[in-house]
Amino acid sequence: FGVMGANMQAQGHVQMTLRMVAEGLNPQAASDVPRWRVNDVGELIMEAEWPESVIRELEAMGHTPRVEPRDSLEFGSAQLIARLPQQPDTEPGKTVAYIGGSDTRRDGQVIGY
């Protein structure tokens, strides 16, 4: 996978990894979840798609999140692909399947061949 976008790259990579590994999301679902980032001056920036309850909980903990407009380009763009686990009844080395995700924040698509 990759997440483009200046200092959002490393933050986006962490978010995609956690979503796929810890939460078990597929590449498209991992890409679709709202993102956050810490900007160059240490401010917490959130996508507008975060539920209001999450923003309020962060404020209650002492954070001052800034919510960006829905069309913000502050959160990079992700393209992901994952190899599906081989099924037990499949001959080793045969029949491998992949799934992918393309960020709806930009143009792009996943194409198999």
C-alpha cells in the first residue's frame, strides 16, 4: 500500500496498517475510514466524516481537533492491495487471489488482470 501526501504519508501508513491488521478491514474499507493527522505545528486535524461524538470525546480529553471541510486534500490518498490467504484445499503455489482498494478521495481504480 501507499499513502501519498507530504507529512501525511507516515501517518497514513500507520492508519492503513492498523485498520487492516488490527481491525481486519479489507483494503477498500481501510481506505474509506475517516482519517486524522497531526500537522507541522502539532495541531490535530480531522476529516469532516468523523462522528461528532468522537470530536466531542477528544475535546473532553483536552484536545482541540480542527475539522477540515469534506473536500479537504489534507489527508493524502491511498492505494492498497492485499494477497488473500491460500485456502487449505488449494494446491501449493496455485490459485492466488488479491483484493485492492482505491481511495475515493481522488480519482483511481483497482483493476485485475
